[in-house]
Amino acid sequence: MKILVAYASKTGTTAKCAKMLAGYLAGADLVDLTKKTPILDKYDLIIIGASIRMGYIHKTAGIFINEHQQQLLSKKIGFFFCNGFSEDMDELIEDNLPDEVAKKAIVIDSFGGELVIEKQKGIDRYVAKMIAKKADEQKAPLPRIYTERIKQFAVKLLA
Ligand SMILES: Cc1cc2nc3c(=O)[nH]c(=O)nc-3n(C[C@H](O)[C@H](O)[C@H](O)COP(=O)(O)O)c2cc1C
């Protein structure tokens, strides 16, 4: 089975998670959607990962999914999000994936996220600082990557 793990990341977390996931999927091709548009024909299983900002997935991933909807519907598919806070997966799915595509997916999950202020630019840095300050005030933990979910995701895909 030919496998593709394609991802779009802004500050590296989704890229890191995509690499981890590909490590569990022997022979999988890893493609950064912000650098290359993969040809989907040759793949049997396609996983798309995207980071979330302000409730929405990385623009490049959103465009790719919309433009390749029909092809994706003819394949085995899975999606993962990298996000720091919202655990409301139903809302994230509804706002970011076409209905049919979401229904066809074998698995959709969040792998958690990271908040690295130094990596943010412009308004993102400002928002990230506010989020970190609020978390500190509320003694809430900062986001982290759920590595165990990445392994489980791969297991579900290959079952
Ligand atoms: C400006 C900004 C907005 C964010 N918005 C959300 C959000 O709406 N929901 C959420 O769960 N996480 C949000 N996050 C957390 C990111 O999803 C998290 O930092 C993620 O690891 C980023 O992945 P990336 O490095 O691949 O871009 C936001 C982070 C920043 C800096």
C-alpha cells in the first residue's frame, strides 16, 4: 500500500508530528504542502495534517483539500490537526473539512500542539504572548504534543 503524509505547518509543530507519524507508516512519502503539491494518483492511503490558528486550518491545507476533494473521496484518508487549546474536534471538523471528506475519513484526531513565542511573527506573536500570559495566570499547562495519539492514529489507519 502506497502512503502519503502531507502537511502544512506554520511554526514547525505539524511538520514534527507528520514526521513522527510517517515513522510509524513504513515507506510513507512525506510532503510539505507549502513547498510541493503531491500527485495523489499513486497513493492508496493519504493523510493530511494541518495546524490550527484562530479556529481554522492552515490555508494551504484547506485549499489543497478543497481542490482535491473528489480524488480524496476515492482513497483511504485520514486527517490530523495540531492545535493548542480547542479540544472540540466536532467544531474543528465542521469548520475545516468538507462533510463528505470528513465522513469518508478512517480517522481524524488532534495531536495537540506547542506554543513557541520566539517562532511567531507579527500579530501571531502578540496573540501567542496573550495566550501564554492567560495560561500562566490560570496556572493552566501550555500545550504539548500527544505522542501517544500519533501512534494510535497509525494503528487505526493500518487496522
Ligand atoms: C496566533 C495563534 C493562534 C492560535 N489559534 C489557535 C486556535 O484557534 N485553536 C487552537 O486550538 N490552537 C491555536 N493555536 C495554537 C497552535 O495551533 C499551535 O501553536 C500549533 O502547535 C501550531 O502548529 P504549527 O507550528 O505547525 O504551525 C494558535 C497559536 C497561535 C500562535
